[in-house]
Amino acid sequence: MLNEREIGSILAAQLMSAVRNRDQAHVSSVGSSYSYLNDSGKKVMAELVDLMFIKAVECDKNRRQDEAEQFIMDNLKK
């Protein structure tokens, strides 16, 4: 199970990898505002976001479950 930080790290790592890969991105020497992901970079990032979305849903579901369990335990202690 991935946590929020791990999901973010995976997305950031792939984005930085795309920046360094000429097959996935154009990095302009004129300025960063002229840089862009090309079609293959967009495809890779879109597929990764779809995969990480599922992991994020699972992560949030587990977080809510943990909070509910903690709430019950706290109320039982009273």
C-alpha cells in the first residue's frame, strides 16, 4: 500500500525523468515557458496518473478506515 508521500514521489520522479528524456519532452534553451511534454511524454504521464489515481483512492479509503477505527477505540476508552 502506497501512502500520499510515496504517490507524490513516484509522480514527481517520472515527471523529472520525462524532463531529461528527449523522446518525451522538449526543453527549450530560450526559457522554461517554451518547454513542453511531447505526445509520448504526455502519454506516459497520463497512464501513470491513471495508475496512481487508483492507488490514491485505496490510500484514502485506508486512511478513512483507520480514522473510523481510532474514533471507535477512543470512544470505548471513555
